[in-house]
Amino acid sequence: MEKSPSTSDSPSPFGVLQNLRPELPYPNAALSYWHRTTRGFPYLRANETGPLPTTMPYAIIGSGLSGALTAFELIQAGVRPDEILILEAREAVSGSTGRNAGHVRPDACSGFNDYAAIHGTDEALHIVNNERVVLTSVQQFVQKHNIDCDFQPKQTFDVCLTREIAQDEMDNVEQYANAGGSLDHIKLHEGDAAKFRTGVRDALTAWEWPAASIHPVKLAQWLLTDSIEKGCRLYTNCPVSQVTRGENDKWNIHTDRGVVAAGRVIHCTNAYAGALLPQLSAMLLTPIKVQMHSLIPTQAFSGSNVLKTSMALRYEKHRYYALTQMAVDGMIIFGVAKPSGFTFDETSYTDELVMEGLEKFDSLFPRAHYQKKRHGEGLDHAWSGLIAMTPDKVPYIGEIDGFEGQFICAGFNGHGMARIFSCVPGLVKLVLGGSWQDTKLPESFRYSHGRLNKALAGDGL
Ligand SMILES: Cc1cc2nc3c(=O)[nH]c(=O)nc-3n(C[C@H](O)[C@H](O)[C@H](O)COP(=O)(O)OP(=O)(O)OC[C@H]3O[C@@H](n4cnc5c(N)ncnc54)[C@H](O)[C@@H]3O)c2cc1C
């Protein structure tokens, strides 16, 4: 895996984004811990050579959680599996689904004030409550289908490490409660109670609520397997370069391996969506590179000491460290949640952030005795992934105006694991002719050119 140069001297984000042209996925993207532990997936490089079918009623671009669940939901809704094609630029599940923090972690309400400022109080409530519903949906889905994806319900904490962030979180909770939001599932720990409950010696306060950890690639691979074994076709190593208007209300999907005429095209391409939909410039769908690490635990975090909770260790709203530990192998997944560049490059990581992550883990958890680790303990791997941000902080879901028959499901602002299980079922209703009301999604998620123009004008943002 390549290392990238330090980004500390980066010019202003506005200038960088104006000049950043959306690109297709890099073919040599590095592997994450999730990828390295699932190399035996039989459909990893399914149909990686050979021509494509020339026509197909439904074509999904992207094989991450959004694409995989879209195929599954279309089949559930009665579409014949052999009428569905999934086109993936690289190996199956090679994007953010395979690079994330392994959390299904609804935002309890720390984003409430930001959502309310942009979308109004009622809509902010709907947005926050939508994430909570997804945790239950994922849990029920995994249980119903008995999916081997290391899903583990656990309590999670927002651990506040500065007075400013403690106050900010308190403000958000108060505003959320004043707006009628339910606090039934949220607990506050302060002072020594926060230190004791979280095991973090510098904790000032901690908010606790239910979440889960998961092996995201295993979940997406299960979904792909289920659809493929019913007859859906996945073509990997097949980047789509363009979608153009075809005959008879179809769209022509262009690849190096041929052109497919599709009745319905569903863009599940996450941070890369702008490469095929030029209206989604990097200003409107911003790829932010974030770095993750897997650590082999020392004795203090292994065996019966494996953490049964997860946490975001917060210094500032957008500077925090994400921590979860997998029950199966005890691997600690530790993320340095701050941007390490605006880019489409998932091939590299920086030593600077590795050092920061290890030092931070050590100082936050001195009991890990990280300095005295044995050979074999400590850093296992580092990788990066792209978070797809939107200016109004909510995803783009729905049909693309002016491009009837093309749909999008992207821009999860780093919350896809906590949103896709409501967004995709909603999107599939639209693909099959339903109305926006049928989706039951927050109105603010609805894609429209008006929404893009409003964001470009900075209106309300
Ligand atoms: C470091 C990191 C940590 C995160 N942590 C969390 C978390 O803790 N909780 C949470 O809820 N979310 C988290 N997220 C966000 C979450 O991972 C994403 O929102 C989610 O995985 C998006 O899934 P997706 O299927 O939409 O996109 P992806 O998984 O990115 O899939 C898109 C796929 O489309 C393919 N593709 C793109 N363009 C083309 C093309 N032109 N032709 C063919 N194929 C194409 C890509 O190769 C890719 O495989 C994190 C993300 C990152 C990067």
C-alpha cells in the first residue's frame, strides 16, 4: 500500500474542491482489514473478463452495501433476478463499505442542531430518528437470515474530552429533547462516572446509547451471494465510463467490455457518483479521505477483556477517534476521524496519521501498556477510505430529474451503515414506480436539481 504525502499544507478546501474533477475508482485501491479477512469470497472477481449482456431491465452500478442491498430488495419486490445486472469497477465491495469503521452507529442526536439549522426542526427530528430505525432493521435482517457477519449489538459512547465538545453535545441533546425527540435510549455519565463507565481516564462526560459492530464486507458479500445464486449477474473489473441516452427510453451504459442498454440505471457509486453524473461536482459530493487502523490487542484488551462497547472519543465536532473491537478475533478498529485530503485515492495511507492514532490510543488507554507490547501485538494494518459528503449533510436519494429512469443512492456523509437499510428499500419503491411518500424517508433526502442549486448558492447552509 502506498503512503501519501502529509496534507498539513493543503490549500483552502473551497479552492481545492472547485478544481477537483470527479474520477472513476482507482483500480489499485489498497486492501483494508475487512478485505484482507474475506479474500475467499467466490464472487470477488465474478465475470472479470468477457463481454456484457447487451440489454438488461435493471442495471446497478456499484457493489457496496447500497448496490448489494438494491439487488436484494428488487428481487424481494418481485423483479426476476436474471433481469438485474450489477457492474463493479474493481473487486466486489471494494469501496467504502469495505473500508469503514465497522459500526452500525446511529447518531443519537449530536448532529441535531446542524440538521435543524439547515432543514428545520421537524425535519431534523425525522433525520435523526431515521438512523435509529436502521439499527433495528439491520439487526432484524441479520437475525432473520442468520447472516455470519460478526454483528454484535453493543452500547456505544460519545466520550467528550474537552469542555467545548461536552457543551456542544449537551446543547444538541437539549435542542433535540425540546423539539420532542425521545431520550429513552440515551444516558449521560459525568465526571468519574464517565471515566468509570467508558474506561477512558480523560473523559469529562459520556453519552451512551445502543449501536452495533459488524463486519461490513461479510454483510455485503452475503447480499451479493444471495442475489447471484438466484440469477442476478455481477460483473467485476468493469468500470462504467459513461451513461448516455439510448433508444426506446433506455440508457446506454458504456464500459470497455461493451454497452448495455438498460431500462433502469441505479447509481450506487458513493463518492464516485460525479464521474457519471457531472452535475455532482466535488462541491456537491465531496470525497474526504479518512484513515483507519487495525490493532492486535495487548492483554488488557484481549480474552475476557475485549471491549463490549464502542466509542467516538471526541475533541471537536469533526476531530475524533473511533473505536470498536471485534468479538471474533479481538481486533481493535481505530479510526482517526479527521480529513486526510480531498481526493478519490483509496490507495494510500499516511505515517503521520498512523503515529497520531497509536499515540492517541496509548494516551487514552494507558492500561493497554502499548509501549510494552509483545512481538505480534500492536499495529496490524492501516488503510484509507472515502466519505462522501453533501453540503446539506444528508444523502441523495431518488430519480434524477431530466434523466428519467436513472436513480441515485449516494452521499451518506459517513453514516451509510446507519442509513442504507432505510434508503435502499425507499429507493427501490421509487425504481418500481412508487411515490416519494411511499419511501417514508425524510423529504430532505430527495434528490433534485433544485436542491443542488440551493446548495451551490449556499442557501440555508
Ligand atoms: C473510513 C470510513 C469510516 C466509516 N465509518 C462508518 C461508520 O462507522 N458507520 C457508518 O454508518 N458509516 C461509516 N462509513 C460510511 C460507510 O462506509 C458508507 O456510507 C457506505 O459504505 C457507502 O456504501 P455504498 O455502497 O453507498 O458505497 P461504496 O461501498 O463506496 O460502494 C460504491 C461502489 O461503487 C463502485 N463504483 C464507483 N464508480 C463506479 C463506476 N463508474 N463503475 C463501476 N463501479 C463503480 C466502487 O468501486 C464501489 O465498490 C465510513 C466510511 C469510511 C470511508
